[in-house]
Amino acid sequence: MRTYLDLAIIVLSVAMVVVIVLQSRGAGLGTLAGGDYGGYGYHSRRGIERLLFNLTIGLSVVFFAITLMSVVLVS
């Protein structure tokens, strides 16, 4: 059981990294490292941007729950 939880944690972490990187819109790699966003102000999320945002929240909740289950199994 512990092996499956560890595998799930790895898969979820890779999926979260991919979804977070896909969320960064803008020019290039400079925005990923905290560069200037070109004057973007507040905007509402629509379409794929909203989907990626909700997917990030869902993945993080599942990741947190599985991590807690893994910790409980160890102790």
C-alpha cells in the first residue's frame, strides 16, 4: 500500500508542476522566474485558464490528502 501511495505522490507532483507551468502565460522563461509580466493587471479567468486554475486546486487537495494518508501509514 505504501508503494502505491508513494507512486501516486510522484505522479501528482509531476502533474502539478506541468499544470503550473502551463498556467504561466506571457512571453518566455523570464515570467517563470518572476520577471515582468508586461503590465498585466487584474483579470478574470476564462476558458482554459480557469480550467487550469481549478485543476491546480484539485490536484493540490488530492496531493495533500494522499500525503497525509502516507504519513499516517508510516506512524
